[in-house]
Amino acid sequence: MGRSTLPPKPPSAAERWFRLGADLARLGRYRDAIEPLEQALAYSVEEPGEGYHRALRSWYGLAVALARGDVVRGRRLCEEAVADSPRDADLYVNLCRVYMRSSRRDLSIEALKTALAFDPHHPSANSLMQELGQRSRPVFAFLDRRHPLNRYVGKIRHRLSSIRVGR
């Protein structure tokens, strides 16, 4: 006896809202993404076992942090999503962006390294890693990088290195 071929189950309302919100967030339209993601959260209460819930929390956390400036809530949501699904590179990229918003470069790079460990060819993770780049060595190695003298002279060094000769 052959297996019956049933048509694929259409996406639920929550999943449709989630896809719309995540697509808007991927485009950098975080403010526009909030409403569909909130709709997805509201509808998802009826479908607790669906697989997109972790990603939903992550994308909503990203949108809340970047559009509303609520970095604490956004970070918590993204960290919860990563804890529930620790092998999903997209979730680490979202967490990285929230860390970047809160000026935590160290944590941003750590999140990207983790994302790239799971998916070395992840386009967003690779792009963000290039954007963050490698830091120059402190001007005075015997002082801490955050020491005011290192920061001030480092800014001068950066400005001088960006001056184009011959103009």
C-alpha cells in the first residue's frame, strides 16, 4: 500500500505574521517589523509547539532593541532564544546586533564567532565580522586599552592615518 500524499499544511496566522516581521527585520525595517511580530506572539499562544517560537523571540528582541531602544528587554529575549536553540546561527547574529546597540563589542564578536562556528558561510555573520574588524593595538601597550591617554592618542592616530596624501 502506498503512502497518501496530503498537501502541505498551510502556515498558521502566527507563522504568517512571524515571516512578515522577520522579513522586515532582515531588511533593517525594525520599526515596521514590531507590529507583525507582536501579532505573531499573540497568535502563537494557541500553537505552543511550533518550531518558529525561538526565532520569533529573537527577531522580536532585535526589533525591540533597535526600533524602541529597549536594549535590556531585547537582549533578554535574544539570549533566551539562543539558550533554547544554541545551534542556530541566525539567533547569534540577532544577539550580536543587540550587543552592538548596547556598545558591547566584545560580546558582539563572541556571538559572531559562535554563529560562524555553526555556519562558517553565514552571509550576515561574515558581513558583521568584517564590519567590526580587528582593532588596532593600543598606542601605549603598557596602559590599558581604555586608559584615557590610549584613547585620545589612538583617535589622533586614526585621524592621521585616514588623511589622504596629495590632495
